[in-house]
Amino acid sequence: MAIRVKARGGESVEGMLRRFKKLCEKEGLTKDIKRKAFYEKPSERRNRAARKSSRPVTPRPPRPTR
């Protein structure tokens, strides 16, 4: 899927580039590129997936005292 940015009326090149960068971040391309910049061992990939899928630990409320 290609990200396309068309120039709006009177928009500068810097503005178009800014919109393009925001669209890339929104699609997750920048994170994906940074993640794939270096080799990741399969065990590290599995560990990362397990951490991502695990439920975040929320603190339990304190027990009432008698």
C-alpha cells in the first residue's frame, strides 16, 4: 500500500513532507523500519510477541482491615 500526498492549494513542500511523515507514523511504517533495521533472533521475536500479548499487571486494591 503506497502512501500518497497531494499538494493542497498554496501548500509548501515542507508542509507536504510534514503530512507525509505523519501518515507514515500513523500507518506504523517508521516503527516497522526501525524494528527491521537490525537482525532479530527468532527467540527474541517470540519473547517480544509474548510480552506484547501478555496482559498488563494492574495493582490490586488493598484488602480491607478488620
